[in-house]
Amino acid sequence: MTDRLRPLLQTDPLRPDGAITLAGGPLWFDHLALHSRTAPPRRIRAADLSPADLAPLTAPRPALCGLPLDRPRIMGVLNVTPDSFSDGGDHLDPEAAIARARALVDAGADILDIGGESTRPGADPVPEAAETARIVPVIAALRAAGLTTPISVDTRKAAVARAAFAAGADLFNDVSALTHDPASAATAAGLGGPVCLMHAQGDPKTMQDAPRYDDVLLDVADFLEARIQAAVAAGIPRHRLLIDPGIGFGKTTAHNLALIRGLALLHGFGLPILFGASRKRFIGVLGGTGPEPKSRTPGSLAVALEALRQGAQVLRVHDAAQTRQAAALWSALTSQNPTEAT
Ligand code: HH2
């Protein structure tokens, strides 16, 4: 059972002596919380830790698809599906999907995340051929039209990832962390691009039935550690990995809140954090907006800003323009040199 460190991150320009910068970004810490399974979290001083303990927290993260991660990056969601929970059916027609991709880039998305299978709670799996047929023409058309924005493919299937990369995708985003398809780890190793390993408990069809954890934050961290080790063993270099707590994937509202509050614990792996809470159900529950996902933008922005405060490097969102604007203001307010953030 591994104890884990969570840096208590700060943005105030008045840094105390000995303050340590998180991953080359705007945040710093001089204390951490020590999380263990046998005692409540305990506050400890950074000065009492060894350089080896601090190294994963301090090392700047490698650029993602050529994008430096020293400022927040926006991943715009494009679901080419009939049934995604918030934009299902909006972009099933390839022309609509291409127009949406362009609108997301114009709105400030740094990366596009294109998916052809909904993984919302209760969703049925989509056959490989159908999933490929939904997304590959869209990716190919965007590349043929000269779009240079990095494209992520949101899939749990190796063959779909291969077809998407052949059409011009750059990043393999797998909500099963390479567990759904036995061929995915070797495929991801061979494709050569970054790979996002996301935590999920159970399969989309049943994952919200009765999610249970001993300690959700430590359980998610242990799962991600095991998946990082499996990915590296399969030949994916560590510097190509991103991690994601998988908000809403086999989690109650309380689980989601605990993961967001404790998000900074995941910096201990020394990898960029991708965070996706956009329009998810708990935002409607806590925000009192009811069942319509498109009404959850303000709550999604509040959660996105908290993820930035916890040092998340990439925000996966549906509302790219609104998130870009919110992130720009956050960057200006937290930058030591505000002109740099404009
Ligand atoms: N959430 C969804 C899908 N893919 N990938 C990562 N890395 N992180 C996430 O949080 C994440 C994800 C679910 O959102 P969406 O794509 O809008 O819905 P659906 O699965 O219904 O298509």
C-alpha cells in the first residue's frame, strides 16, 4: 500500500523562501498532504522531502503534440455519434462534424478530441466498423483541408485508433486505459503518439449502478500507476503518457468531488493531467440545472477553473470559447508576469 503526496498548490505571488514550482507552471507549494490508507491525510513540509521525492512534482512536462504545457491547453470535444450525452446527434453528418471541428478551433481549442462511440452511462458498445466509419472521413477531410491542429481519437479499440492515425490523428485517448482491447497497448506503442490513460470503474453499460471505492483518490491513483507500468512494459515510453481521473466514469457525485479536490495528488506520477468534467451529470445535480447537459456550462467553467488551480494541464471541454476565456483570465490572474499570459 503506497502512501502518496499531494502538493498543496498556491498561486500567490508572495512566495516564501523554499517554495517549489510545480512542473514548470504558475503554481507553487511549500507543504504537501500525505495520504495513506491507515490514517487521515497529514500535512508535511516540502523541506523535509528528498530531491527524489520532489522530482516528479518539479520536472516540467514534455510538450504535447508540439504544444508546450506551461499554460492551460483546451481539448475541444467532437462526438460523431447519435447518442453522446451532451452533443449526441448534433454532428453525425460529416459536414456538421467538420463545421463543428472548425468552430472549436476558431473558439480556441488547442486539440480536437474526436469520438465515434458514446461512453455515457448505459451506452451500448458500437461495432468497430461503424465507429471507424463515423470518425475517419471527418479526420481525413480536416487534414485534406489543411487543418494542423492536433487531433486526439477517443476510442477503446486498437483498430479504430490505427485507422484514425492513418487518417491524421495524433493522440490515442482511451477511456479504458488500454484495458478494453487486448491489442490496444501494442498498437499504442507502435503508433508513436501520446496516449491518455483514463481511470474508469466498470463498463459504460453498468458503471453507474453502484460504484464503490475504499478511498476513491488512492484507488484511482493505484489504478493509474498500474496502467502506467503496463503501458511502459508494452513499449510506450513514459514521456508519451497522460493521465486522467475519469470524472463520471463509475463515480458518484461524492466520488467526483473527492477526486477534484484531491486532483493534485496525481502530479506525483510526473505526467501531464488531462481533466474532463465538462457538462457531466454531477454539475447539473449540484448546480441545480436539471437534466439538460447544455445548461451546465457555468458549472463546468467553475470546475475547470478548480482543475487549473490544482495544476491540470489539459481541459477536455465542449464549450471551448467559454473555457478559453475563463482560462485566459485565470492565467492572467495567476501569472507572475501578467503580460506573458495574454
Ligand atoms: N469523458 C468522456 C469521453 N471521453 N476522455 C477522457 N480522457 N476524459 C474524459 O473525462 C472523457 C473522455 C465522456 O464525455 P463525452 O465524450 O462528451 O460523452 P459521450 O461519452 O457520451 O460521447
